[in-house]
Amino acid sequence: MLLKLFLAAVFLGYLALMSLILGRRFFPPARGAPLPRKETAFDHPSEPFLEVEGVDKSFDYPVLKNLSFKMRRGETLGVLGKSGSGKSVTLKLIAGLLKPDVGRILFNGQDITGMNERELLELRKKVSYVFQGGAVFDFLSVGENIAYPMRERGMKDEKKIKERVDYLLASVEMENMGDLQKPELSIGAKKQVAIARAIANDPEVILYDEPTTGVDPLVKKSVNRLIRKLNQQENLTSIVVTHDLRCIEIVADRIILLKDGVIHFEGDQEAFRSSTDPYIQAFIAGKRFDEERREDREVEIQKSEDPRQEAGDRRHGERE
């Protein structure tokens, strides 16, 4: 009986071995499953974190018209446009500093346009704003500037405040500079302090308004790389408003180009650079007003070719 069991086991082992050998010979091994990959914000395009829906904003004249776009958590959006195109107004609307005339702005599906001031204060704990001039306080040292928002939010543990300040100083490449005063800082250093202060309370969103204005090209490059590094390091969802194409090239995942209050282009870096659109090409070349000049010339030509229009203009001038 034991002999029969032994022979059966040997036979089954032989069959298994031959199956393995023949299988490898005639059938290529199946490819293994892909290695696990860290999930990113771009894996869920159907789950927008920030939504701007059909927003209009006017003052004495229309500034934004039917502005609509979506952002995913962790994305950096670059907003380009000439002066007066509505870039800074867009930031102020998202920060709750202005209310749209029409449309909605949503964070995680929550509409902020109907919030009262108390609710907006809670929202602003999650949204930081880096103003164009930096807005570094004259009466505080660098370290105290960075610690200011933490103390304003009620943090009383001075040890934790100092640890956070030291961490942020290192992050913006200003180690051992916490005791410096504003007059001792260069323009670029003031930008670095403003960025560190904006991140102090661990926001979810950071809004940059012309972060490289007024600095030389070398400092611009440094500030741009700093923004990109911190956005990734702190997992920030960011909007960078600028006219600096080099800044956008370094920091942005996606680009919006505003023209006369509407989105003229929306897409990635490659699509923007390779676009054959005349306005985009003029903008990239730094000839931002060529199209407007051409339109003005066309209007003048039409007037000169239409004697009724020219006569009407003369009569209008006489009445004035």
C-alpha cells in the first residue's frame, strides 16, 4: 500500500515537472502586474478640487466674462494675460476678497459665493495669498513675519512656532536669517519671506499674484524654482498669476491665457508653445499689442473708406 502511494506521488511529481517545462517552452510567461505607483492629483480628473463656473465681474466695465475652469488637488495653474485682462481679479474672487456678479466658485463642492464674512474667514484659513509686493511687515523681523499668521490663528506653543519658522526658513533658503529686519532684505528675499509666511499655517491653496515682479532675471529664476519646490513639498494647489513666461514654464502644470476677460487658451505647456494661434504667438514673442494695433488700423481704414462714418464722427465732434 505504501509502495503504491509512493509511486503515485512520484508519477504526479513527474507530470507536474513536465507540465512546467513544456509550458515554459511553448507558452511565454505572462507579464507581471505593473509596480504600484504613488497616486497623484491627476489620477482623478473627474474629481475637481476647485471649480470656477460661469463667473462674470464688472466694475465700471466688464472685467471677466463667463470665466469657467476646474483644478485638481495638487495642480499648479498658470494664468497669463496682458494688464487689465482680469488676472488679479480672478485671484481675489477665489480668495473671497471679491464676490462675482454672476456664477459660482466651489471648493470641494462647497459654493463660497454665498458665504458670509465669518464663513469666509474660515475659508481663508485654507487659502493663502502672496501679494505682488510681498507685504512684509516693517515692524517685525523675518522670523516674526513668518510666525505672525500662526499667532493670529491662536497657536501659543512657542517651541512649535519656532520649529515651524526654522523649517520654513530652511525651505525658502534663508537659514539663520530670522533676525533680519525688512530694510536689510533684498527684493528677492522679501518675496521669499512672503512665500514662507503664506505657507506657515499649512494652507490647501496658495495664490501668487505676480511673484517675480521687480526682481532681476537671476532672482526670478530662484523664486520660480522655489515656488515649484514648495508646491510639491507641501502638496499645494496653486494658481500663479503672471506675465512672466519663464515663470509659467517652470511652475505651471497647465496654462490659462486671458484676453479681454475671457479664456483665450487653456491647456498644457506643449500645446501653448506649439499653438499657431496668432494672438498666442504674439504673446510669446512679447508683441502683446500687435493684434490690438491691427484692429485699430482696420477701424481707421473702415472709417476713411466710409464717408458716412467720417461725417458722423465730424458731427459728433461738433456737438461736443
